[in-house]
Amino acid sequence: MSSGVKPMNVLAKLRNSRVKIRLKNNAEYSGVIVSCDTYMNLLLDDAEEYRDGEPKVNYGRIFIRGSNILYISFEA
Amino acid sequence: MSSGVKPMNVLAKLRNSRVKIRLKNNAEYSGVIVSCDTYMNLLLDDAEEYRDGEPKVNYGRIFIRGSNILYISFEA
Amino acid sequence: MSSGVKPMNVLAKLRNSRVKIRLKNNAEYSGVIVSCDTYMNLLLDDAEEYRDGEPKVNYGRIFIRGSNILYISFEA
Amino acid sequence: MSSGVKPMNVLAKLRNSRVKIRLKNNAEYSGVIVSCDTYMNLLLDDAEEYRDGEPKVNYGRIFIRGSNILYISFEA
Amino acid sequence: MSSGVKPMNVLAKLRNSRVKIRLKNNAEYSGVIVSCDTYMNLLLDDAEEYRDGEPKVNYGRIFIRGSNILYISFEA
Amino acid sequence: MSSGVKPMNVLAKLRNSRVKIRLKNNAEYSGVIVSCDTYMNLLLDDAEEYRDGEPKVNYGRIFIRGSNILYISFEA
Amino acid sequence: MSSGVKPMNVLAKLRNSRVKIRLKNNAEYSGVIVSCDTYMNLLLDDAEEYRDGEPKVNYGRIFIRGSNILYISFEA
């Protein structure tokens, strides 16, 4: 909680972890991070789109453009 | 799933693969990637526009400006 | 389909070809490309604005600011 | 039509010509170009604002910020 | 009308002149330019906010962030 | 009124002055400037949020991201 | 109140402090800052999403993209 590790470095360590992502258009996605880069572009596996909190669409692999991300939540 | 290949490199390898693309205006497109660049600009062949999940408009070839892309989904 | 020519280079080769362009405000235009640049700014001749798929307004020549372009469709 | 003169250079040659400009907020203006720069900032004389295709407001001189421009139409 | 002085230079010469400014949120302001910079940031004196063409709110001095400006109109 | 001091320099001199700020989402804030930087980021003390011209929410200290600012008004 | 410490430096000192954050989509979050960077990206612990002033969703850890932040409020 007080480690002070830079946010982008924490993101880089989330590989293979399941995260939830909200985009600027308020759509929400869940998936396992395959990789990310310094633009916050994300490659997710086993991705699902949520609507009103319920999973609705399953994707194989999904590439999310980092500039559209509002936030990424995950287990600490 | 744990290869850690950078997202843009994965995108570059999708040439000749069919992908689905959602843009910031929430329009959805399907097509075969002819080429892409580091701005995420995409050239698609055999492109279709989807509305409410149904293909509606067929395009020959389509050039999509990368800055408008929300995400790209594809088979792993 | 598998040439891998970069998207912007393909765009540069469309001079004298008729294309359809959709802008971020969802307006649609058709015209013959006179020239383009690396910002995707386009100069079109014999341009028409479409509404609901029908041509509505004729322009002489039109300069389109590249940053507003969603996509450009054309015959392969 | 096939000169290939870069779009910005064509714009620079429109000094003293009357053009129509549509901005991102969909407002439309007509005026005579006094000068422009590489950001597409425009100085117009004898400018009018159009609403629903009709001239509504007259301005003396108007400075338009280039980043808001959708397109500029003019006689070839 | 044909001087070709660059738009930003014309703006810099408007010090002590009254201008009208429209922002991206379509609000309109009138004021006397105290100073401006290359980002189009403006410092205005004796500023008024207009609604539906009528002055509504008086400000002492107002600093307007240039990136929000649609256009600036003024007497030639 | 004719000093010509650059807008950002005027902003820097407003430390300890009470200002009103309008953001791009049209929310309005009042507060005393603690400090600012060249991105127009502001730290305000004794900040209040206004709705329909009335103070509604009191904040201790508030950090406002400069890129969201429409304008800052203050006593000359 | 008159220290003049730059806004970003004040933000950097808020580690382990609870803050409230409003994003451009007007969503509001509360959480304890784990770390931040110069893009204003924030890592929050014990994060909650607020709707109409009431906590609604609990997150473990949340990464907020700095470019979406309107403001951050906190105890002085």
C-alpha cells in the first residue's frame, strides 16, 4: 500500500492476472492481461464485455487502445 | 497467453486475419487486415459494417484511422 | 491482400480515385482524391455530401482535415 | 485534378478567395481568406455565419482556430 | 485584406481591442484583450458572457484557455 | 490593461487570490490559488463547487487538471 | 496556503492519503493513493465508486488513467 511503485510498473506486473477495464464510452470489459505497453495498450485473453454488470459478449483475444481507458481495477 | 509479446507486435502479426473493430462512435466493422502501422491505422479487405450485431454495409477496401479505434477482437 | 503496403502509402496511391469518407461527426462524403498528406488531410474534387446514404450537397473542391476522419472506403 | 499539390499548399493559395468552412460544432461560415498558417488557423474577412444554409450573423473579421475545422469547400 | 499577415500575428496586434470569442461549449464572451500567447491563451478585461446574444454575466478579468476557442471576431 | 504581460505570467501572480474557474464539463469552482504550473494545473484552497451560481459543495484542498479548464475569472 | 509548492509535487506527497477523484465522465471515486506519476496516472487502494454522493461499488485496487481526471480533492 505504501510501496510507491509507479502505476505503469504495477500495470506491467499484472500479466496473467484478470482485470476489469472501463473505457471512455463506459463499456466495461474483463480479461486476462497478455501484455501491455507504455501507451497503456492492452492485449487481453478470455475477454468478456459487461453491460449493466452482467457478462454479455465473449471475445477470443482483444486488443484495447490505451487512450480510451478510464481505469483498470484488479485484486491487490 | 503468457508470451508477453507487445500489443502492437501482436497486431502486426494479424495480417490476413479477420478481425472485428469497434470505433469511438460505437460503429463496428469486420474485415481482413491487409496492413497496419504504428498509429494503429488499418487497411482492411472484404470489410463489413455491423449494426446491432448484423452485417449491414459491404465495403471493398477500407482505411480506418487508428486514433478512432476502441478495440480490435480476433481469434487467438 | 497480403502485400503489407503501409496504410498511408496505399492512401497516397489513391490519387484520382473516387473514395467515400466518414467523419467523426458521422457525415459522409464522396469525392476524387486530388492529394493527401501525412496528417491524412485530403483534397477532394467533385465532392458530394451524403445524408442517409443519399447525395445531398455538391461541393466544388473540398479540403478535409485529416484529424476528423473515421475511415475512407474505396475499390481495391 | 491530378496535380498532387499538397493539401496545405492549396490552402495557402486560397488567399483572397471566398470559402465555406464547417467547424466541429457543425456551425458553417463563409468568408474571404486573409491568411492561414500551418495549424490551419484562418483569418477571414467579410465573414458570415450560416444556420440551416441561410446567412444569419455578419462578422467584421474572424479568426478561426484550425483545430476546430472539419472541412473547407471552395471553387476549384 | 490581402496583406497575408499570419493569423497569430494579427491576434497579437489586437491588444486593447474589444473582441468576441466563442468557445467549444458554444458560450460567447466579449472583452478587451490584455495579452495573448502562442497557445491562444487570452487575458481579457471588462469581460462579459453572452447568452442568446445578450450580455448576462460581468467578469473583472478573465483568463481563457486557448485550446477551447472556436473563433475570435473583431473589427478589421 | 495594456501591460501586455503574458497570460500565464498573470496566472502565476494570482497566488493567494480567490478565483472562479469553469471546467469543460461546465462545473464552476471558487477557491484561493495555492500554486499553478505551466500546464495550468491548479491547487486551490478553501474550494467550493457552484451549481446554478450557488455554492453547493465545500472541499478542503482541490487539485484541478489544467487541460479541463475553460477559463479563470478574477478581480483585476 | 502560500507555500507555492507546484501542484504535481503536492500530488506526489499524497501517498497513503485518502482522496476523492472526479473523472471526465463525471464518475467519482474515493481511495488511498498508492502511487502516481507525471501523467497523473494514479494507483488507488481501497477504492470506491460514488453515485449521487453515495458509495456504490468497491474495488480492490484501481489504476486510473491521468488524462481522464477532472480534479482530485483532499484534506489540506
